Amino acid sequence: MVKDWIRYESIELDKNGYYVTYQPIFTGEKLAVLIISLYEEMNTSEAISTLEYEFNYWITKYPTPLMVMLSSETKFKIDIEKIKGNSYILGYPGAEGKNIMKWEAVPDVSDHYRPSIFFQHVL
């Protein structure tokens, strides 16, 4: 049982051209959330590489299901969905240190929908 005095804090870091905000899983939640907030110009390819790099870093540091999203505070448009088919990463730690990373949407979990094997680890 989790003690009521235990608190989880988000981690915020200023990187080169962007901020990282890591929000850990809280009791009852399914995913930790990582938000990459750009404050300097970056093209779409660089943004994708940054999201994938940060995904691998944080899921290795804290091996738990993770969603990575991009927020741009610049005037430049970054359209990751056009290239990857989705605007965010979902993933979880795999066996033997091989992390599973997918550019897939969160499925609509209804009575008539059975999530894929990938999402059974997360949902």
C-alpha cells in the first residue's frame, strides 16, 4: 500500500533548445508522460530524433510505460504526424533492455474493441 505521505514530483530540465518535463505514473494511472517543449527552431526530422532520443533515455532511467509528446513554443510548424502517422510516441520497457517504441494512437477501448498486444502492456 502506498503511504499517503509519499509524493511524486515532475522533473523539469532545460536542454539545448528545448525543455523536458517528465511526469511519473501516479497510483491508478497507466503511463508516465514526457513533454518536449521546443523554444528554439528545430526541423521536423530533428524533432523526431529528439523525441526518440528522450524516449529511450527516460524509459531506461524509469522503466515504465511512457507517452512522449511535443509542444512547440516557436513560430515554426512541426508536422510529425505527416511523417510518422502519429504525433506522439507510446512505449514500454521490453525484455533484455529492448524498449518497445511505437508511433501509434491510443486505441479507443470500448466493449467492442480489443486492444492490440502492444497496448495490453499499457492499458
